[in-house]
Amino acid sequence: MLKTVELTKRNRENGCVMLLGGFDGLHVGHLRLVECAKKYRLPIGIMTIEGAKENGNLFTFAERERIFSRHGIDFVFELPFERIRELSPEAFLQTLTEKFSPTVFVCGDDFRFGKGAVASAETIKSATRVRVEVEKLVTIDGEKVSARRIKELLEKGDVFAAARLLGEPYFLTGIVQKDRGVGRTLGFPTANIEYPQGKLPIKKGVYQTQIAVDGKTYKGITNYGARPTFGNSRVVTETHINGFSGDLYGRELTVSFTRYLRDIVAFESVEELKNQLREDIGRIRQ
């Protein structure tokens, strides 16, 4: 089970492998680092930085914990950006080595750290006795796989291309909340999840999604944005789950975005909206 470690505690292990980077989730380039770490058959720790992303994080901390655990990582430690931005390379390395006593550091060849991002893997090799494994960057279609590139794709609504870089569909996890219940009166009941504050706002629109409920995966359509047909400008995430019937209020749900279907528009009538929803559902059934 994944442990979340506080840096205020001493967490010495009988050796561990430390993954170095920002790790706003894991993409296919990061997974190469994970595979390298697994070769040592030691506990694997991963760092994640909070508060450095102007446009939000790809995943919430709780979502990141799940991703890390799913890929065999044993513990995660969160580094507040405000706390480390002024740290010298020496102080940064001292923090990690004193708290965790790592046997191996693993990072990508673009990893930089310390105030002004002046230090690299070569700094670690010269300043510590810890072994350092440096992995080459992964490229797809000639571009470096990075969180920045993934965000650019999500902000355009290209969730399919983002999934290629992530190695899985982009997802949202949250608790289903009661709302107006309008979808049910239209014949299209929805599960509504509050989009977390601090999570990257993807392009507003209607998406094809996948939803796992009680061990079964369903297709769905998810509206992320306002509901202009009803004069409601509040941004929501509401999902109609095709083929599912049941009460999900208060339950945790994960919605994975697989395809951008269309923009959100204000329909002239409720009947016109219902016709469009029927068309949307027909598309995802194909």
C-alpha cells in the first residue's frame, strides 16, 4: 500500500530508490524511470511538487497517489514549491539523503534542481555517494513527452493524443453530488462531480468518457462546462452513463475522457437538446 510521507518525520529505510522530478502524475517517459527503479528490488519513493503550476496540476494529490500505487511505487513525498524554490542544490540533496537514506536516485536527463534550476544529475554524482541512474527522454512523433505538452493537448480538448503520452486516458475522480435533477426529467440522468480546484481546466465541451461502476466499465457522455440552454453559467462536470441504472449519490466515481465530441451550445428548446443528446449517445455506441 502506498504511503504518503511527511518530510518533517525521519523515514529511514534499509535502502530505497528515489525517483526525482516534479511528477504531476506519470506519463510514458516517467514509466521508463519506474521500470529502471524496479530492477533494484528495493522500496521505491517518488517526489511530487505542489504549488508550482500556474494553470493547475494534471491530477490532484489523491489522484496522483492512486497512479503511483498502481505502478508499484511504495511511498510518495510532497514538496511544497514555496519551500524548495530557494533551496540550494546542496540543501535539497541533504534533505533527501538525511530523510530517506536512498541507495539509488533515478531521473530523466533533463532533471534540474536547486535555486535557479542550476544543478543536474552530474551535481548529484559529485556531491553524494548515492548511485545515480539517468534515463534518456522519451519522444513521440518527434516531440518530448512532458506534462507541459500533455496540458497543451488537454486545453485543446485533444484527450486522445494526451492519452498516448500519459499511457492511459486522462481522468477525474470525485464524489457524486446532488444537483438540480434536470437530466433525469429529460430522460438522461447524470452523475455530477465537482471539478477539483487546482486541477488543470481542460477544454470545456462534451466528451465521450468511460466510467467504472462496481467492477463494470460503461461508456458515457460528459458535459464539462456551463449549461447555457438553461441559463446556468456555473461550470460543472455531469456524466450520463449509458446503460447504467442506479443511485450513485455520495459515491466516488472516476470518469476517464476518451474523445472530444462537440462544443457546448445554447439550444433553442429542450426538445432540440434532447435530440442532440440522442445523437451524442448514438456516436459513443458505435
